[in-house]
Amino acid sequence: MEGGVMSSNYHTPVMLQECIEALNIRPDGTYVDVTFGGGGHSREIMNHLGKGGRLLAFDQDADAQQNIIADDRFEFIDQNFRYLKNFTRLHNAIPVDGILADLGVSSYQFDQAERGFSIRFDAELDMRMNQSSTLTAKEVVNTYSEADLHRIFGIYGEIKNAKSLAKTIVTARLNGPLNTVADLKNAISSLIPKGKENKYLAQVFQALRIEVNQELEALKDFLIQSAEVLVSGGRLVVMSYHSLEDRLVKNFIAKGKFSGEVEKDFYGNDQKPFDAVSRGAITASEEEIKNNNRARSAKLRIAVKK
């Protein structure tokens, strides 16, 4: 790609063929890729569209705009996917025939040291997917109360010693702000289990990232709206990389809500917008996992709108 990031360096799409098959693409249909990133999935969707087809792509990360596809049938929307309904309506695209979401952080975002997503580099604690939003990981670490930090690390990071971790951070910042990845690592070094340093730090970073980007709230908003913009028979295809996201997707497809039981109407019929297409989640092949480590934790779920 001229003047931009080659999409292959950006992010190798996980389970590309499985995603495309799951969308069940009609050449004249309207599709939405709500996590455009390097454009790998979008390019493949475009290959299956005919003259009358349309693809809308969402991405809140300004870097993704370097990968925009020059094609009349393609429209880029620089927004978080939690605004799916507003912007598909604005583009006169409702109802749509299929929606694809590939959740999580792209390998490109991890590799940009200054974005502060990765434990591999020392950088400012940032972690914003949308560079124009105001809340950063630095602010979370330095200003959140001990109780809020405990909650974030316990729920979003699934960290066993979340209470001690929160207390340690709050104590450490009394000596001065924790501004960088190194500051944070040094402050919590005594709590990191030996031999499991990377896993523990990855959980800490995941928790901060989810909080900074309000990822689970955004995912819930997106799932609810996906049911409202899809045509009957349309497909919802979602790939997630950790259990918190996968649980929300699984519950919403199975029950039409995120917890509790399916609600029934006056006649005893289930009130849920989707039926699952696949039994359980689809996972990547051994071959793909060997070539792309990101595929290891990926879970793909497919649903059809009733």
C-alpha cells in the first residue's frame, strides 16, 4: 500500500476463511466490518461483493485510516463500533446483511512502542485505541481509588491478588506518579509470581486497557445494536480473544442478554434476536496457530438474526 502501513505488517487476520464463510456473503449485500484495523478481513469481503454490494468499515484508531480501500463500494467510518446503529443509519445502510467483529488489540497496536499497550517496551502508560479520547492508563493508575483498582484488576484482569496489587499501586504512587511501563513494573515487582512474569503483566495490562477503552461496555452496546440493524437471516460473526468478551458474546447469542435466563413472551416463546449457527465456538487449526500465535486464544461465534 503506497504511503501507508502494509496491511500484512499491520495484522494477520485470524481465521480469515472461516470468518468469510460465516458471513455467507451475497454479492449485492451490505456488510459491516466493525474492526477494520489493517483491512485484511475487509479486503477479503470486497473480493466477494459484486457491483451492487457495499461494505462499511468502522475503526476509531487513526492509524487504521492508512489502510483505507479505494473502491466506490467501500465506506470508512472513524468511530467506535458502539455507535454502529447511528452511523449505519447515517449512511442509509440499514438493514445490513452481515456484521463482522474481530475484537481486541491488533498486533500493529502492540508493536507501536509509544502506544503503551505492550509489556515489551518502556513507554508512557497510554493504551488508548482512540488517540483523541482523554482517559489514559497513566491516569487510571495514578488517580483511581484503591477500591476501583481492585475491581478493575479482579474483574477485567482476573488477577488472583488484585486487592494487594491495588494497595501496592496506591502506596507506590505516594512517592511520585507512575508514568511509564517501567514505573508500573517496578512498583509491583514484588507481587509478580516467579516464572509467570509475562502472563501476570499481560493480565495487568489487559485490565488497564479494558478500563481505558471501556471495551466491555462498548461490546455490549455493539451486540444490542447488531440485532437492531441486521436483516432477518443476516449473520453476526464475532471473534474474541479472552473469556470476558467471549462470555458476553456467547450469552447474548444464546439468551439475548448478558446474564440471567432468556425472557419469554406472553405465549412462552423465547425473546431472543439470534440463533447460534455453530455449536460452541470455532477455534483455529493447529496449522494456523503455528503460523500466527494470536490465533491460539481466538474463539469465533456465528449467529443468524431471527
